[in-house]
Amino acid sequence: MPRNPSRPLSPHLTIWKWGPHMLVSILHRITGAGLATVGAAALVWWLVAAATSAEAYADFVEVATSWFGILVGVGLTWALFQHTLSGIRHFVLDMGAGYELSTNKRWALVTLGLSLALTIAFWLLIVGID
Amino acid sequence: MRVRSAIGEVRGLGSARSGAHHWWLERLTSISTLLLFIWFMVSILRMPSLGHGPVVEWLSSPLVAIPMLLLIVSTFWHLKLGLQVVIEDYVHEEGTKLFSITLLNFFTIAGAASAVFAVLKIAFGGDAS
């Protein structure tokens, strides 16, 4: 887009003091991109392996239950919870609510805390499954 | 020196008439994906085992295969809309942008088709192994 370089740019990322709302905002995009790539690939692999054969499924389980697979799995579930919660936060913001500084900060912090709690709860429940 | 600002170039041309639609579909698919993922996560936690036999048996039930197919379509649709915005925000060169979005569409459809085929094979195949 043509722009007159002599005109000033508005102050950008570098001058602001970091706050939870900024973290949640960029995490929404990062977790979304992670889920859309790694998460989607894992879902497709799981389903295709299940439809192919017991051996193909065993290959998936072997990778998924290795330390690396569990690390990715925990990361994906955290990303899912964080993206879901910050997505719900976006719905509230889309309606024009929650822009007061203290409210905005509080709900940003709530999404961070709740996504961690849900991830821990989910994995405590899943280790009970065969 | 150019005296016309960027806004002057586009003023009067109107909007592209597709931004609001994209925005709305992103919200719509986020709600459907959210509901389907609540079902999916609860179902996973309620499975007695995540081994091959139990998973195939679970997926072969219509009451599981149908929401699973909806989940695949909803999720892939939503991720395509989301990643497209990310590309549009960071890739500014028109050729690279078009190429990236084309690749995104190809991978989205290929991924969704593979997942849908897998579920249908299990659902229609009876004994899938």
C-alpha cells in the first residue's frame, strides 16, 4: 500500500509495558496457529491410523505415548483450552463489553489460570485411561 | 512526492464486501467447534480404553461418527479462516500472499478429506481391521 514516509507512524509494540491482556491476545494467535497445524495433523493421523490397521494405530500410540508425544499432547490440550477461553473472551469484547482496564486485565488473567487448571485436570483424568 | 494518502486511493470504492462475511463465519464456526470439542473431550475421558479396538468400535457408531464428521468440517473450516487472517496480516507481497493462501486451501481440504474418509471407512466398514 502506498504510504507517505514523511508522515508519523503511531507508537507501536515496543513502547508499551507488557500486561496480561497483551499476552492473552498474542497467545490466542499462537495457540490457534499451533492447533491449526500440529493439532490438525495429530487428529488426522489418529483417525487415519485407526481406519488403516491395528499396526498403523500401534505406531501412532507409540509416538503419542513417548515423552515427546506426551509433551506435544499436553501442549495441544493447553493450547485448546487457552484458545477456547480467550476465544470466549473475544466474544465478550465483540459485544463491546469488558474494556474497562481492571475488568479487561482480570478476565485476561482468568483465561490464563483456568486454561492451566483445565489442562492439569484433563491429564490427571486421562492417565487413568488404558 | 505523492500527495494522495492511502485512504484517498480507496475512498469511494466501497468495501470488498467479504470481510464481514469472513469475520462472521469465523465466529459461527468457533461456536460449532467449541460445542463439538466439549463433546469430543468428554467422550475421550469417558472411554474405557484408547486402544485400537475400542476406538474403532466407538467411531463405528452413528451417534459418534456423525458428530465426529461435523467436528472435522467445523474445525478445518475454522482453522482455514483463522490461518488466512494470520497470512494476510504478515505476508504483504501479493504473489507470496496468493501462493500461501492457495497452499492453505489445498492443505485444509486434503486434511479434512483424509479425516472424513477415515471416519466414513470405519463407520461403513463394519469390521475395519
